[in-house]
Amino acid sequence: MFNSAVIIANWNGKKYLKDCLDSLAGQSSQDFKIVFVDNGSNDGSLDFVRENYAEKGLIGRMEILSLENNTGFARGYNIGIEKAFEDKNIKYIFAINNDTRLDKYFVEKMACCAESHPGTGSIQPKILNFFEPKKIDCLGIVFASDGTAHNRGYGEMDKGQFDQEEEVFGANATAALYTREALETTQQKKGEYFDGNFFAYYEDTDLAWRLRLAGYAAYSCPKAIVWHVHSATAGKASLFKAYYLHRNYFFAVFKNLPFGIMIEMLAHRSVSYFRLVLNIFRKEKKAAEYVGNGGKGKVGLAILKAWGSVLANLPHILEQRRKIQKSKKVPAKEIRTWLKKFATK
């Protein structure tokens, strides 16, 4: 019997799987099963897993789910979590990206951290850059003034500045532990733990909001270390990524923020968009990367398509919002303190 399940959703990630699965096979604690969800890969991922990991002791406790099409990060993980929850002994869910390598003590230290914080909803490890292992990728979710979510510590050199185990707003699902109780309490409908409409990006921020609003805290566990190939699947500055980031920001804000705070965030966001337009035409900052990939017109079209999708989905989003706001356990005053406490610097 296992008390944890590691969920890996894979789409054409064969070249990353050896590092990921080898690091799981070498964990100090083997008190976990694996649910490997393949999202319609055509790069030989499934054959690679089946042919190379029987002798490493993983196949005997690995369930492989092969999907015909790419259902996205959110639905892929939902399918894996629901499969894991068929086992009533599963207490913790580890969501792990396929493009990660885990420290030998990752599972052990994450589980210990969860045990030391009863009532928590999620635990965030220290995620470092795969190719620059002294550089931080993420240690939790933080927010800018317009409500956009960012990776805490992203791009900073790791000098021990985040080595205190402490409360964070929520966990980035590149690598995270979620408690069964928290996931089952906040699921939007049976088996929908991450919002499947998000497809990719911001689904972990949306879940972090729902966990917070339901009264579940989150903590960092810097002694548990993960190395991550940042934006390996979609590309660091792809138009695909631009579309989903811009669209899903609005999904998350409309669903989760109290009305007054939501209006303030949207006002700040309008200023951010004005600056983004200027940056695109000047080819400055991150906008220059997107212009290089697709040109000014394609970037603008991706954003317009994102806004159109928000409008098309608005009735469904508002219905979700009604349920979330009705059931939330914290007042707007406390939410404001979160946005100040977990703000970008």
C-alpha cells in the first residue's frame, strides 16, 4: 500500500523522461505509486517508458494511461489524479512535470513538510533551473499589482535567501504536493481538480486561489529540490504560450477575486497592456521575444483571440465565480493582505 501518488502528464517529452523517471526510481522513500498519463504523444514516449523502466522497479507500481489526443496539462493531470484516488490509501498527490529531475530526498522531505503543517493544501519545493542549477526557477506564486501571477525568486541566484520553510500563497505545479482532502474539497465537479478549460498555464494559480479561498494554506519546502527545464514543452516565448497566459489570467481573476479587488486589478491590467503594446513596437523586454517568434501582427492576434475566448466563455466563468464566491471562507480584507504579503518585489 502507498500513501502518495506521483502524477506525470506527458506530451512528446521523451527526451526528458529518463532524467525524471530515473530520479523517481532513486528516491530515498519509495512510498508512492506513479500514474503516467500520455497526452497522445507521437515521439515514442510510451514505448520508451515501457521498454526501459521494468527493470528499475517502477513499472510494477506505475499505471500508464494512454490518451488519443493532447488534452492539455489540466485535464491530463485531472485524469491521473482521479485514477490515483481510486486507491483510498492515497493521501498525497505529487504533480510532477516530465521535464524535471528530483533530488534523492524529494518525496521524503515533501511528505515530512506536509505532515508538519496539518491542514495545509499544498507544498512547494525549491525549483532550480535545469541548466543553471544555481539559478532559481520558482519557490511559490507571487502577484504583481495587476494580479498577474509570477514565480517567486525566478531568475535569482540561489544564495539561501529562500531556505526558510515558510508560508507561500500557493504552489507552482511544475512540482508540487497537494493533499487529498484539499483537492477533493475544492474540485469544481467530480474529477475536476485543475480547471480543464485552462488547458495549460495559470491552472495552478487558479487552483491556488480556490485552495486559499477554501481556507487551505501553502508552504515552501526548500530542502526538497527539483531541477526544471523551463518552458520545455511550449517554448519560452511561443505564441501558444502568449495566448493561454493572456486568456487564462482573466479566467482566474474573474472566477476568484472579490468584485472590488477584481476591478482594481483590471484597472492595473489595462495600464500593463498599454505598456505591452509600446514594448512590442519598441521590441523591448520580453515582448521582443514574442515579436521575434511571430511578428507584431501575430502577437496582437494571439492576444485578441485570447480576449475573444474570454468573452465566449464568460457565462461559464461567471457560473463558476458564483459558486466560488458563495462558498469562500475568507473575507475580502484578508485577501488584500495576501496580495500585499505575496507581492512581487
